Amino acid sequence: TPGDWSHIIKQIGMFTFTGLNSEQVVFMTREYHIYMTSDG
């Protein structure tokens, strides 16, 4: 996949920060029923 995903690889724990903005989060929820906090 394109882009830099190192911020995901470096995180530890049950939750991760995706780097998505609120518009992208809304798209993921509407199109794919993937739910997350509004700050990605």
C-alpha cells in the first residue's frame, strides 16, 4: 500500500492511531461499516 505506515508499526497495545481525518472516518463508516473515533 502507498504511504508511510511506520506510525502503526511503532505503536503497542490494543488500539492504534490510523492518521485518518474526520472526513475519511465518516467515509469508512458509511461505506464499510468500520467504526472508530472521529480523530482516526
